[in-house]
Amino acid sequence: MQKLATIEIRKQYLHFSAAHFTVFSATERERLHGHNWRVAALITGPIGDDGLCFDYAEYKAILKKICAEHDEYMLLPEYSPHLEISADDQHYYVVHHTSRMTFLKSDTLLLPVRNITIEELAHYLLHRLLAHDEQLTKHQVSRLQVEVSSGSDQWAHSVWPASL
């Protein structure tokens, strides 16, 4: 019987600061504000003959890079059903209900999500980590969970393979 272990990677440096607003409906949204988003991962794989699942540093480096790629940006949801987003060479123009907002492209990330929430970010970041399939295959990862927090007591979890 193969022994499995789940390694939890929850480092102080796995975070990014970013602005956003949550859209509640076609007429309601939050005001623009920011968070220090925290990121963690739980990775399950077999314990090798050396007593290790894998080199943790590989996954810490991947997560650190993903966090750095999102740090100090305005995050916009590309697939929001309640936002109209257009662009020119330098700007994104966002219309919600009666508001029109302008954001510099150089300060903004347009993410493939429906809303900028911890739920959507957990799912999005899980898929960013799953894109590193060479490491996951090499380490025979059988389960991966990514967690995102917008505050110390508020976390969302996204799991692969999905199960409920």
C-alpha cells in the first residue's frame, strides 16, 4: 500500500496586494478598495523511499512567482455578466450600471473570472498551479488545494480533482 502525505504550504511571503471591487448585481457593486490577498496550497502525493513527497521549494517558488505577477495591480473580471469592458492602447474602460471607470492597462490585470472574489481567485490560482503539470506528474500529485484569503479569517478553497 502506497503511503500518501499532504504538504501544506502556507508561507508569510505568499501574498499579493491588489485593488478590486466585487459586483453584486447589474446595479450594485462595492467601492474600489484593496486587500493583502494571502495564498496557500495543500499538495497530496506519495511518500518516496527517501521519506519525502517532493521538493517543497519547487512549489513555493511557483506560488511566489504567481503572487508576484498579481502584486500591486487593479484586478478586473473579464467574464463579469454585469460589466462592459472595452479598451484602447493604454486604458480599460469599465461600465457598470451608470458608472464609467477608466484604468491604465499598465496598472490592471484582466483575469479570466466572473468576479474578483476569494472564491473565483482560489479557482483561478488553482488552475495557474495546475498549468505546471510537469511537476505535478513528476511528483504523482493526486490532490491539490489552493486557498485564497482577503483577510485573516476569510478563506476560499478550490480543489483538484473536484469533489463534492
